[in-house]
Amino acid sequence: MKRLKIMHLASFAGNIGDNAMHDGAYRTRAADFDDEIDYSRHEIRDYYHWRKRAFDAAFLDEANASDLVIIGGFSLFQLWRAETQTGTYVDAPIDFFSKISKPVVFYGVGADVTRAINSDAVDKCKRFLDLVLGLENYRFSFRNDGSAGLISDVLGNGYTDKMAVIPDGGLFVGPGDGDRPSFLPPQRFVAINIAGDMADIRYGTSGETHAFDRFLREIAAGIEAILALPEEVDCVLVPHIYSDLSLISAVLDRLDDRYRRTRVRVAPYVQGETGWRDSFECYRRADLVIGMRYHACLSSMGFATPVLGLTTHHKIAGQFAAYGLQDRCFSWDGDLSGLFETAVGELRAGSKIQQDLARIQSRERDVLRAHHRDIQSWMQTI
């Protein structure tokens, strides 16, 4: 059997959700492609934030020696980045892309407009897309979190009409090794993921204001309402990135001392190829997940674990809406009573959402399988 050489440029070190996304994407491609796959992985931060590598002749040589180049997934369209040459997260000369002769797929990319939209970035992005969408060896697909609609509103339908919309790989995270992580409580538990980065965007604050303190108090009060249930449901707080730890610590500071010493656990913070698995096994085994981060919510959907979203970022609300689950997604507007009343009600009475989530995953798997078949057919024409 032929081995397919894929050069893969993506975010591997953003937070542990990246690892879950790639696990699902790699598993589904392995199942759907006719050939076995060898990946050469390139971290996007090496080319932008850390500047350890460059879009240069060495990159072109490897790309043109590969059978396929995959770029994504990550939020490609960050349209405040006027400093980049494409107005996106990929900072390469626009004509650089015409020098790649092999098939190139921008795979399941997203849009992030949390930091507004810069007109210079939009102009650069249009020039970039005008070039690559006119090349026969380029394909684009969005993840189905509402990103296509956001970019269509900014750039126009003429761009997004040429791009597929596919499920993110995080919906298809594979099974664990079967062992129950040692940090999990022996009884029922709720897993809660709270996000500590972008405090100015998420909470309208840099960290030391009344609004931010109110958020922390609302989370703590909600956790205490869950822990007060007579059915004895414990809580596991799950960090995805280093900045989540400070928020978790601040919430623990606001909890009743008896609860935080006896009924609350914190999942390990371990990034990388294997470290993420126990945290996502926590989502798989939880009786309920409350998530602020995209892959905390999406992977829980894939596990058919009842999940409630707490949105301070448009892609969370967009993903729940895409699956008709908007009533399970709650916005931070100064009051989280609705979120935790729903959580307490489901923990008491049980949730009936599991079958719906299983149907969603099955349907989306068919969508992704068809997309992979389409890529393989198209590759034969390049």
C-alpha cells in the first residue's frame, strides 16, 4: 500500500483542545483515505510568534516533495492582524503560495473577530484569497462553528461560496486506554472548564474589577449549588492552558472551605501529545460538562456527554447553534443563575440529550467522510 506524505502546518501547542482536534482529524483521515499517512508536523507558532522557522525555500522544498499540504485547523482568519502579509494568521508573502505545486488544503479553519476587524487586514486577506482561490491546487474548508458566516459578512459570499463547511476533528476524539484517571472522584461528578485567557474580551476587564469578581462569585455560587445536591455530585475543574489555572485558583478562593477541601478536584495541567488524554477522559466520564472552551464543549458532544456551554467567544455560541443546541448555551451577562439552574435540574432528573448528541456525531461523520473522498478525488487531478 502506498504511504501518503502529508506536510501539516497547524496549531499543536495552543491548548490541549488542539491535541483533541488533531486526534479526531487524524483518526478520521486514517479511516477514510485509501493510503496510509505519514505526517510531517509544523507548529504555526514557529512561523509567527516564536520565529524559529520561516516561509522560505526549505518550506517550499518540503511542500513540493509532499503528496499533500494541510494547513489547519486553527483560526486562520484573525482579521485584526494588519501586521501580517496576508491579513491572516499565516504571515507569508502572498505570492509565496503560488510556488507550491502540490495540493494544498486549508482544512477546517476558523475565524476569530473577538478583537474587531482591521480594514487593512481585510484588504490583504482579499488579495491573498484572490490568488489562492484562483489556483487549481488549493482548497478551503471552514469548521462549522459559524466562521463561514462571519467571513461572508466581512469579505462577501464570493469568497465563502468556494469553501466547504466541515465538522471539527474534536467531535471525533478517539477512546482512551480504558483506565479511569486517578484524579477523578469515585462517585458522580460534573466537569467544569473555565477560560482564563483574553480576560479583557471575555469579561470586559483586565482582571481586577467588580465585573470580573462578579463572574468568579457566580461560578463559585453555581458550583456550591451543585455540591449541595443530596445526590452527592462532586466537581472537577479542568484547565486547558496555563492561564486557566489562575482563574481556577480564584474560584477556589471563593468557595466554601469545606467544599473546596473535600468535594472539588483539579485535573492536571499537562500539554502535549499524551498529556491531554486524561483531561478529555474526564469529559467522557462526567455526568455533565460545563465548558467555556470550544473543544471542551465539542468533544463532550462527541462523547454524548450532556454539556452546557458558557460563551464568552462567538465560536462557542456558533457551534451550539449549528447543531440546534442554542438552548444549552448560556452567555455571560452578569448572571449565571440560568446556567446553574439547568445544570442542577439535569443532575437531579437526568438529561435526555445523549441520543441527540450521538445522532449529531453520526451525521457529521458522514459529512466528513464525503469531504475526505472529495479531497482524494481532487488530488488525482493535480
